[in-house]
Amino acid sequence: MLFREPETAALEALLFVAKDPLTPELLVELLELDLAKIEELLYELRNRYAIDSCGLTLLEINGGYKLGTKPEVARYIETLYKQPAQALSNAALEVLSIIAYKQPVTRGEVDFIRGVQSDRALATLVEKGLVKEVGRKEGPGRPILYATTEQFLLHFGLRSLDDMPSLEMASLSEAEAASTEDSN
């Protein structure tokens, strides 16, 4: 038998077909198992997919789980769909990083930090599902607030926003890069 238990097969199937990450609590409800058993099954799946010869991985995103492909096989998937990954423009990356570190944030606040308008880059990020509207700020005009999405975490291989490098660490990396360029 391929699976040690039918519950493992059911869990794997749910994680495979789920559009969004499934929380352990939802898995308890769906599989009618206790939380300890769900955690044990997730541990087993994580180990099963950890081997190098496997193209899948168990992704943990904001406390939920789903199956995904390993980054090493991305080029094969891109070939299948004939849609190479579209890189984000520098402007979009700037806007995304501001939103990621300052969220929730308004477009006006992003524009102020960047010193230029961010409408187009922000629209691109919303279209790609990396950021979303999360409400409105109190005050004149009640501007829209933006924050990152689970797709953002998935795209950058993060379990949660806590996995992002600190701003101090990013500043150090930039300083190191500048000193390397100066020495060349």
C-alpha cells in the first residue's frame, strides 16, 4: 500500500487541491481527526517531500498548509505553460517592499516614501495578487489601505511576514555591496 494510513492519503489530497492554505483546525474538521494526529501527519508529509528527488514540497503559509512545487522545478512548469515568470519592475519591487514593511499603508504614503507616483506599480501588484486592499484609513478622503497577501508569501517562499529580513539587515547588505563595488 502506498500510504501508511488512509488519513495520510486524504490529507495529501486535500493539500493538493486546496486553492488556499488549509489551517490545522480546518484539517481537524475535514478529516475528523484530533490536532495531534493532524500535526503528526503533516510532519510525515514534510519529511516525505524533503528528499531531493521529489518535486513537491509542503508549504507552510501563515499557519496554513498546502502542497506546492519546489523552486528547482519551476523551469519545467514554465515550459509546460509556456509562460515564463514575469519579473517585477524595479518600481513594483520598491512599492512591494514599502507595503511589506509598512503595512497597512495607503498609496499616498507609498508615494511620499518613494517621492514619485506609484499608481501603475501598485495596480500591477494588485493584479498579480501580491497586495490587496485591506480597508480604509480614518481621516480625510478615507484612503484605501494596502497589505501583502498569502500569494506574496508564497511567491517569496516565506512562512509569514516574520521571515522577512529586518530593515537593519537589508541596510547592512546594501552597505556591504557598496563597499565591494568601491574596492573593485
